[in-house]
Amino acid sequence: MTERCSAAHVHSTVSRRQFVKAAGATAVAASVSHVLVPGARARGDEAVADPLAERLDLSAGQAPYDRVARTVCAPNCVGSCGINAYVKDDVIQKVEPAEYPDPAHRRICLRGISNAMQRVYSPDRVKYPMRRVGERGDGEFERISWDEAFDLIHEKMQGNMDAYGPASNAFLGMTGNYGVTQQKYCTMMANTFDATEFSNFGIMGDLAMNLAYLPTMNIMQEANEWEDMVGSKSIIMFGCNYAETNMQDMHFVFDAQEAGAKLVVIDPRFSRTAAKADWWIPIRPGTDAAMILGMMHRVVETGGVDEAYVRDNTNLAFLVDVDTGAVLRDGDSYLVWDESSEKAVPVAPIPDANKPAYPSVAFDPEMPAACVVPAMAALRGAHEVEADGKTVTAKPAYQLLVESLEPWTPEAASEVCEVPADDIVRLADLYVSEAPCSLRCSQGTNRYWNGHLPMRALIQLAAITGNIGKPHANVNWAGGTLFKILCCCSPDMLVPRAGHACQTLPGTQWVDIVASQQPNPVKLLWTVGYGWGTQGPEWNRVVEEALPQLDFIIVSEQIMTPGAMYADLVLPVTSYYEEPFEIVPTWGNMDIQVRHQAISPLWEAKTDREIAQGLCERFGILEETTWRLGAEEFGREYVLGRALAPEFSSIDFDELLEKGVSRANYPQPYVANEGQRFSTASGRVEVYTESQVSVGEQLATYYEPLESNRSELASQYPLTFMNCRTVYTTHSQHVQLPWIREVAPEPWLEMSPEDAQARGLRTGDVARVFNDRGWYKVAVLVTPEIKQGCLNQRQGWWPKDFPDGNHYGTLLQMVLNPAQDLVYETNYAPYDNLVEVEKA
Amino acid sequence: MRYGFAINVHRCVGCRTCTVACKMEFRLPGGVQRMRVLNDAGETTYDVPVGTYPDLAFHWRPVPCQHCDEPPCTQVCPVGATYKRDDGIVAVDEVACVGCGACVAACPYGARQMDPEAAVVQKCSLCAHRLDAGIDTTMCQLTCPNRAITVGDLDDPASEIARLLTTYDAELYEADAGTGPRAYYFDSSPRKAI
């Protein structure tokens, strides 16, 4: 094989000084004939040039290029930045942020730059289909042809179908690529082959906020547009570290601050976002909901409730049977207590036509008279009401809400969350007085076992103060088009082969399901867009209990990830730059973008779509599936054309193709729930959630994290083990890139000076971190940014980055939460783990 | 005509995108940075805040060449390879540079580094190649996710940089060095009382 031309190789043979002296700084490439230069390489063998091996001739002001391709970088960082790739001889020379209709969204970051220049051209790219020849995990593979690969997959899948049924073939896709079809790829593949699809939203640990939106508003996620913060008088963030996790959107926070907004950040860590705040409130991890309940106690006590809003737009006037917790009904209608007539009167649910169907916001604004809550509807008191032929004691749900808050005095909340009661009062008062206030909640709160509780409490706080659906206010998590478009994919799109369907099993339980082979055998697992082995829970169980049950593991990847090392077959997939076409949504705004191909596929990489096509051909079903269509045609006809929400289906596809970016047809500026109609059964914000009575969560509440640092377990393992993102990487995708390693060289464990001193640890010491589930070793960084009793291991590092190759994933639990399962699916809670640390 | 930087430290979160974008543009070898972002310890990695929990502060300072009015680097260069242009940019002629390192030692800002592979000095050129070609942004300015960096003509009262410097109280970094640095640092949103 041809020796790969890497930067190191070039530097060792011809020094830069020789380049400069021989040719001048402006004509380097041409002077070095024995080095592979762009254009000299051949596709399909290993001789692909490293674009960084050569200096650029910048004399014309820009790197030499023969074309500029507009594509979209979208590695699950939530940004989806438009990128201009400067390409010469089919090699990316450099990238810049692409022009954007609104320049505020023209952006890029170190991760996107490093990805384009160092991951696309990485020596660790999966170059060919690779079949395992050694033991699983040893990383010994042999190159095979695509024909052989498709034959092998066909043989394995068909064999499983015959022996165990089609559900024994399973797919698990993750979010390594934000293209719509990539994100739905495993659903589509599982539907094609009647296979099992493991859902991904719980196991990725991003679901908890949705678990609060779903029962109360019947939506997945929402937010006002980022620009909306300009105009807020205050911004309160619970567990949001946008400066690192949404670094491409943080500038909107700065815009708001410069326009006068006061920024408050609640976080156990002095995060980079907290560092920019006007007020940082440290809190005990996993207890934000208790603090918010204390705030609500103060708001109710001081008359901060917007009773008109509560009556008109929530279900809090509805009467509830105090014995059962059931919302009383008269036929299909709810009942409210009319104080003028002193009797219960019906309020009909708002008909479907008069409320939106998420993610659409369109509806007929008429409000049928039967649906209007009377102005004299009681919010307080207890009333005897006839229902179903018997008399029951009923209270308006608001009365129950007030009663539920009675124990949550600021002092009581303070005892739980360790925020001084005065600060809880001050923040509650600020929320009411410094309005409009943008309430925001994010993943820092979400990654505890009780992670849905803070958002649930914030929705309740925003609802009783009338702040839902209001500009510069609202209760915000994740907006943009990303989830909206995924939530309105049509069955036509998701079922490529008519008459065939997958079974969906919860991804949070995939280890248990595979290990137990229940409820059905799972013999083949195919992962796509998922760098597993770097963040997930129970790594020891994955390796020891689940993987041995699998007869065949397929990993579609760009890079040899830790998960790919365990595969029986690794398939090379294209990077964004090599994809011929894709439709890419974003969390950053209400736009849709398209990728145009920047360079030809490297080595033998194929797109996921091409892989599906190849396999369907082997099965002899290609022509009966929509896989037969090209990516662009599928995007036009199915992704956008048949999207269930008119906001997407009405996008002019040709204009989108031409411009690369188009706004979905949502109102501008976009204010979530501005219409004040909700796709709940009642059509109102169901602050009182009858569906959660059985788990005691009909109203906002609080309970401790699973591994609370006040639990008995804490006497043995006293430290809460967080694993937050860095500003330098998105999960595991970027940590191996040389430029990223230059700014973040090695993993480190953030530890408070007090905790470090108590264990005789200093910065640079290697520590052993352990609990009953496992252990790993890492160098300590003593830092005052972290609350005593907490640790933070930045996530994304690979096993090989730690001493002994042991990863912190061995420490992490995956315990189901029945309240979350009742709504949708448990959210993986990677911060909710207690550990102890000792000097290694 | 006098180019300079206005750097908004409130908007800097220490992400080092400027560092990396610059490395891409100039193909800098590992470890060599024309644009460094210094943390509270004066380092480019492992950022730790100053203070005691919960009274803490994080500061980041992007440090390009300060393009001084009285650059000491030009005076010590034995071959005239480093020089000040009429537009204020302190430039390096890489062909003339003999890699002696005298300018590295002379710079009070640590803004110059030896390129061990090319054996020439590396420093911020203020993307003169772009500015000269009529592209009005430097790579660090173009790529900064938080719009912390502004480059422009300090002598032009209509320029964005001039507007920023009249709107905000800007400071020079280590002005005591007496070299007339032309990178101004300001905080667009000092902590508000609550």
C-alpha cells in the first residue's frame, strides 16, 4: 500500500525552513515534487493528501481554491453552522462561516474548523469496509470489498430473520449528524426490514425537559428565538452553560446583556456562563426544583400570580376530586366552579381545529363559547359537586397547587438546595419585578434521575405568572427547527417499504434487552452516527453482558471509535463534506439548510443512504422502497414535501436549493406558544396533570436525585460525579483532533480544593475514581469553580485517553424512573452518580 | 491609517476558536500559536478561575501581536525582517527571517513564537493578506463565535472599532511596557447590581 502522506511525514523530510528558503513563502507546494500534493492523489487507495501538509499561497488574500461549496456542519453541537469550504483539486483548503441571510447566524467554531481539516482527513478514518479478524475489541480487521460487506450483512440479517424473526435485527442510531434522514435513518432501516429500533432520545440523556413539556403542553421542546432575549429585562438560567454547550448562540446572551438584561445563572459550578452572569447562584446538584418551588411559594404569597391568565389559559380552574386526584368531567367537558351561580359549570375541551398540532402553530383562532372559562370561575376553595351521580368534594386545581406549595417556604427550600432563603426570595421577586424575564432551563438540570422536575416546576412558575407564550419571557429550552421537523416526518417518509414496520424498544434499556434476550432475541446490532463507548452508562455491563449475546455487530462510522473497535463489521461513511445532499435543521433558528457536496467521498466511504440502497439491492427489494430515490429527490418529495406541518411542507425547495438556507414558515419573530392554544386534551396548559396522579406528580414537586449526596450511599461514596461538556468538543467527536488536543491536551478531573486536600491530592496527581460499579483513573485539576462535594469529569474522552484504558462510563448508572417512563421513557442521568476518589 | 484590535473581554469565553482558525489559515505546526488566549494563570490550557468559591472570576484575554507604535521587535531584528508598515501592521518577511529569536525575546507580550519546523518566527500578521486584498476581516474576527474581536482603522472615526472605543472604556494590556500597543481591551457588560 502507498505510504500515507501525513503532516508529520512531510515535516520530517522537508523542513518548513527549506520550503521558505527554496521557494519563498508564496510558492511552496510546487517546489516539493516528491510530496503528494492536492490533485496527485488517487481516490480509493490510501494516498489521500493531508491538506495541512502544505502551506498556502495567501498572496491573493485567500487560500487558492477552484470552488467554494456551501455545506452545513452539524455534529450534535446544536448549531448547524453554514460552512463555506474552499476546495482546490477536490481537497478542502480551509473553511469559513458561510454567508447567512441574518448575519447573526453566520458563525463557526474551533470544532467545526478542526473537523473539516483534521477529522475529514484523519488517518483514523474508516477507509474501507473492515471485517473483524481478531477478538472483539482488539481492533484487528481485514479490508473487504463492499460486495463482500453487503453479502455478509444480507447473510447475517436473513439468517436471523429465518431463525429468530426479523425483530432479532436491531438498529440504534444517534445524532452524530443532524441531517434529517441521518437522524431518522435507523427508524427507516428498521421499518424496511421489520427490525427492532432502539429509541435514542432517552439514552442520549436529553429527554428530561421534554418529560415536563409533554404532560403539560403535549409538545416535545420549545423556545423563543435566541434574538428574543434582547428586550428581556432579566434572564434566569437553570443549569444552562450556553457559553460551552451552545457556544454559537451565546452571543445572543451578550447582545441581551449589552441591551440591559440582567443575567442570573443557577449552577453548582462556576461555569463559563456563570462567569458572565450578573448574579451566579450556586446550588446543591439535582435540587433546582426545590429552589423553584420555594420561589413559587414567594410568588403566590406576594400576589405575583396572574389570575386571569391562569383562568383562561391553564387548566387550574378545573375542579379536581380531592379523594382521587381525577379532574371532574361532565361528559367530555371539564367542570369549573362558577362563583356567580355557585355551581359547577362545564367547560368544553378546545376542539382540534382551534388548537395547533405540534410542531405546527397554525390553528383556527375561533374560541367556541362552550370552551370559555367563565370570568367568575373559582380558583380557590372547596366545593361539593355532583359528578357521575354522586357528591364529591372538589377543589379547583389551583387550590391544590397552592396547598402543594405550602411546605415549600423559602427556608424549607433552602434547606434542600443550599441556596440561602434570602436569595430564593430575591430571585422570586426579581422574576416578578424585572419582567419580561426569560426563564431558561437546560441539560445541567436534566442529567439527574429527577431531571424532569426543574422544568416541570418552571413551566408551573411561568404559567401562574402568565409568562408562557410571551415575548422576551416564556419558559425556554430548545427551539429552532431541529426537533420540529423530526416530529413531523410523515409515515410515508419513515416507512420506506410499504406494509413493513419496526418495533421500537427503549434505548435506555438496550443493555438489559440484549443481555436478557427479552422480550425477543436480539442477535444483530447496527449502530449509526453513534460513537458509543465514550459516554453511555454501565460500560462493564455493555462489554460483559450485552455484546456477548450479539452474533453480529455492525458499526457505520467515519472514524475508528471505541464502539467500532467492538464491531464485527465496520462500514466507512462519508463526512458532511462528502455527502451529495442533505437537509439540515438546527436548534439555533427557524431555518432549514441544505448541504451541497464539497469533495468526493474519501477512500471507499459511502453515505448511509447508499449503504441502505446496497443492502436493499441484495435483498431484492430496492425498487419497492423509497431508498431507490436519490438523496435530493427524497429530500424534496418526502422530507419536506410530505412533512406534516405546513410550516415545513410549504418551503420552496428550489429556492432552498439555490440559497442553501430558507426559513420555515413560522411567524417571525418566533415566540413559542404565542397563540396560547395548546395541543393538550383541554387545549390549555395542563399545569395539573391528571395522567401523573399515580406517581404523585400531578403538580410540580421535588424528590432527591437517585444517588443524592444526602443518601446513605453518600457515607461510602460522598462525591457527586458530573460529566459536563467542554467548550472545545462536541461529545466524543473532536477530542482526538490535534488542534483540539492543543487547547485541551489530556482529560482532567475538576475537584474542589477542600475535597482535594482531604485526599492528599494536588493538580496533576493521578486519582482513582470509583464506586461499586467500576473505576477509572485520571489526572486531578484542583479548581475552585466546583462546589465542594462535587466532581466534574469533562465528557467525550475515549477509553484510550485514560490510564489503563478504563473509562468513567464504568461508574455510571442506568436506573429507570417510573414517573418518566409513564410520560415517555426514562432519561439517562449521567451526573447522578456517587463516587469516591483516592490517590492512584 | 492605523490598524488595531478592539477586543471585548466580556464576550470572550476562552473557546480558542481564534487560535485554531489562525492555525488553519497559516498552517501553523503543533504548539505554535499566533493568537493565544490567556487564562487567569497566563496559560492557554486548563483554565481555572481566580478566587474562592463562590467569589470567583474567569478572565480570558486573546493576545495577538499588539502591533505596537514603538515595536521593540523591529529594533532588534538583525536583518530587517520584521518591520512596521505604514498602516500600522507589524509584519515579518519570512524569507528574510533568519530565525535568530531576538524579536521573540524582545516582545513584552509573548506574541512571537519560533516555528521549530520552518525556523522562522511566527506572529500575528493582522491577516494583512486579507486586508490587502480587500477582505475586511481577520480570520480571528470572522470566526469568533461571540463576536469579541474587532479589527479596523483606529484613525477612521467612522469605523466600527472607533465606535467601540468611544462607547466603552478600553484599556491597553501592560501599557507600562511603553511600546504603544494597539490592541484595546474592554468589557461591554460589567456586572450589574441586582
